[in-house]
Amino acid sequence: METKKCLTCGAEMDVNAIKCPSCGASKGRKKPMPKSHLAWAIFSTLFCCLPTGIVSIVYAAKVSKTYQQGNIVEAYRKSKLADRWANIGALIAFIPLILYILVNVVGVNIALVSDILKNLGI
């Protein structure tokens, strides 16, 4: 029995098979190249969090090369990691901002309520 590698997952499959038994992909069809998220990684590095942004850029830069080498599953994994690290960087940058706003808004409101209660004699 002759076998060949699935273009999607790399598993061995029969030459005459219509679909890959491992991933179910149709014979001869290759998944499109995943997004590299490089622009988001660069933005995250410059404006959010440098360490996580750098990790994101490293993964984003490897997506295209990994895909061209035929390792499609790994390319999708690196794409997902690039996006994840850029999102973590953005979250790290915006959490202090959100907390600052909440503390000031809530703090001002508590001060106003306290003043109103004092004026009412409560």
C-alpha cells in the first residue's frame, strides 16, 4: 500500500484516500496561511508591554517560514501564540489605566456621597 503525507496535518494516509483519517482534510487541499499578527505584535511592543510584545514578534515572524516549510499545524500554533502574547501585552498595559479610572471615579463618588450625607446630618 502506497502512502503519502497529509498536506494539513502531516499524518500518513493512503494515496487513494479521499480524506485524511487523522484530521479529515480533503486530499490535495492545503489550509490557507494563518495570519502572522505581526502588526498587532509591533503595536503591542511599542505602546503596551515591551517583553510580551517581543515574544509576540518572535512568534509572528516564524509563521510564514513555518508554513512554507510545510508544517501547517505548527504555523497555526505560532500564529495563535503571537496573537495571545500581543493580547497579554495590551491587557497588562490597560489594566492599570482601568484601575486608575475606576479608583478615581469611585473615589470621587464616595467622597460626594459622604459630603451629601454630612450635609444632611446623617
